[in-house]
Amino acid sequence: MACPSSMAMGENGEDEVIHVLAVDDDPINLIILEKLLKSSSCKVTTAGNGVRALEYLGLLAGDVQHNSPNTNVPKVDLIITDYSMPEMNGYELLKKVKDSAMFKDVPVVVMSSENIPSQINQFMEAGAKMFILKPFKLADVNQLKSQLMQS
């Protein structure tokens, strides 16, 4: 099984590994998420909260990395974030990513242990590609793959 949306062809004709930014404040959840994604041939970068994710993406206030075309902006193909985190929750991270010029088209998946329909609708209306109920499982990787292949 290949990573969600399988392998992409790079500009020079070589296969590119799908790069996933995984964001969760629980280190155990991050380890599980990372192992499942890596077993599906993904490159995984982890961040312990929304602020760290924005730092990695260069989207923090005062960070002009995403406005300059010649800077070294990381290539991220998918962001998977927990909803409930300190400093910045997954919804706030989703909004900041979708408001950015560089990453607005990157699919964002929100995970939560809380199955609250109004909250899930809020994520989807803000631009989330999908909602996953925790704990994250191999079946979720397969579902994610199917969803991303449709887009």
C-alpha cells in the first residue's frame, strides 16, 4: 500500500515521496501516526502543537518566509492535525494554513477523540479535507488514501 495519493512524479521524472506534516501534542499519538504513515511509504515530519507546525511551515507572524518566492519553503503534501492542543488548537491551525498563499491547497485532516457533529461541520466548512475519530488506525490511512485519490 502506498501513502495517500500514492507516489507523485517529480519535475525531473522521478517518484516523489508524499510528505505529511503530523501535528499532535500527545507524543504517543505522534509515534503511532508516524509509524502508520511511514509503513505506507510516506515521509513524515512531526510537530508537537499548532505553533510548532506554523514555525515549520514558516507561517508565524513576523515570519516572511512564505511571501518571498526565493525562500526555502518546505514541500508538504498533507497535514494531519489533532484538534485539542495547547497554545493553538487544530481548528486555528487549519484556518492559518487555509489563509496562507503557499499552503491553502494542501489537504488538512483533523483528528479528535470527540465526535461532535457541530465541531466536525466547523472543520469541514473551514476547509478540512476530512475528519478522523481517534485513535488513528491503519484503516484510517486507507480511507485517507481513497479520499485523496478522488481529488
